[in-house]
Amino acid sequence: MAHKKLNVSEARRQFNRLIGVASKRRTCVAITQHGKEQAALIGMEEYRELIEKARAFDQARKANGS
């Protein structure tokens, strides 16, 4: 997955385009504030994959008694 970094002001100006970039090109857009990464914009496909992996991890942890 490609990674792009923009500050809040630039991300706000390009928001519509960034949605397309994140969803179609499997690109993560990191949004910075005062030079620090504060948020990320990812497509729904990546989001669903992350949720699925997190659930599987939680289930495996519970099964192992951790």
C-alpha cells in the first residue's frame, strides 16, 4: 500500500480527490497537524480487512485464555 502525507489544510482542500485516491489506488493518506501524523484516510476495503484481522486476533487471544 502506498503512503501519502498531507497537512490538515491541504487535505481539506483535496478531500474529494483524496477519497478517490484512498479507495481506488489502495493508498493510505496520513493527515498531519503541526508536523505530526494525527489521522489516516484509507479505503473501505482496507478498513474492512483491518476490522476482520482485529476480530480474528481478539478471538484467538480469547481462545488462548489471554
